[in-house]
Amino acid sequence: MNLLFIGDIVGKPGRRACRLLLPDLVQEFRPDAIIANGENAAGGFGLTADTADEILASGVTVMTTGNHVWNKKEFYKVLATSERVIRPANYPPGAPGRGATVVHLAGGMRLCVLNLAGRVFMAPLDCPFRTADRVLEEFSSRCDLFVVDFHAEATSEKVAMGWYLDGRVACVVGTHTHVQTADERVLPCGTAYITDLGMTGPVDSVIGVRKDIIVERFLGGLPARFETASGRAQLSGVAVTVDEATGKAKGIERVLVTETA
């Protein structure tokens, strides 16, 4: 089985990159499912019904999110009913939406996509480690393999989650920091891991935002309204191969492609 994970989609350039660059990646990797983090897809912060539909129409199977999914309140009603757009499972009870979903793949395989959010340098949510335990137990009879998007700031917390779930899920991929890391590997018990998938969005930017705004903010120390950068975009992520018989990973490969000028 082949899976393709796409890092944080930022604004219109990120959505365009999905639409234009994803078809060639599908031809190359032949994924059975495509999982993308879309929490920054609408103007750099949050999602709307239209932007979610645009990304799903580009070929994405399931969209994960993170802390910015709450930026646009009109999207809450989409989260409340969607089975293809999920939010971190460790938000308190009563938060709209679901933290995990099951995808029925060709050949009868059932894939559970679990979304978690970190707590280090982020909001004080429920424990993501204990939440993972709970979801894995809850869904164990309904799916054949698990994959996890851990949307977190601290590298140490992400690495710890990889080790905690090693052998229990097919892969743990990190999102949120928008910079692709070079530590992809299959852990000893069969879980593919990378600390951050990277960003799908404008290349000439500071993690998706206009360079001049961020540079001035560092120089002057004053708050500024963020605006998504323009120009050519990249698509960043990983391709993972999974042994269907065991539900464990056989390989992981970084993906980084850029629009031509």
C-alpha cells in the first residue's frame, strides 16, 4: 500500500500547488490515499467550505488540521458533519468535528487517520499521548492500520510521539512548523516517522507569509497583520509504503516539488 502525506497547505499558492503538482506525484507514487494538512488553506489561517472543497477536489482523501482550524467560525458547521476533514482529537469534549476518521480503500483495507495537537508552546489541551491510546483502542476493531498527523511545535514532543507509537501505527508525521525536516526513517518496530512534512505554499516567504512583514516585525518588535506571500509555490510531504499484511511501514521518502517559473 502506498500513502502520500502533504504538509501544511498555505493560502491560494498552496491550493494551486495541490491542483497543479499533485497529478504528477500521483503518477509517480500511485497512492491509495492522500492525507493533507489544510489548516492554513484559507488566506493563511483556517479553512472555509470552498477552500476545503477545492483541496478535496484536487485528489486529497482526508484533510487534517490543527490549532488554526478555529480561525473561521463559519467552518465549524462543516467540521461538525464532515468525515473527510478532521481536527485534533485531544480538544475537549464539545469541540465541533471528529479527531479521527476511517477511510475504506480499494481491496477492502480500512485506514484510520488520527489527528493530534501538541501541548508544548501551544494551547493546554488534553494529553495527546493518552488520547492516542484511547483512539487506537476505540478504533482497533474498525480499521486495519493507523496513521497519525501530530500537529505540534516542539521537536522533542514530536519525536517522543514517534517512539511512543512505534509498532502501533503505520506512520507518525509532524506538521505545524512549515519547514521540512531531514529525519525521515522507519523506526525499529515498523512506524514511518518524520518530524515535519514541511509547507505546501509560496517558496519566497517566511513559512508562507510575506517576507517584508516578518522581517519588519523582527526589526521593530511591533505586531503586524500577516499576509500570505505570492509567487511560485512548492508542495512538500512524504510518500510511505506499508505492508498490508502487517500494517507496518516498509519505507518513507521525502517529497519536495516546486512550480516552474
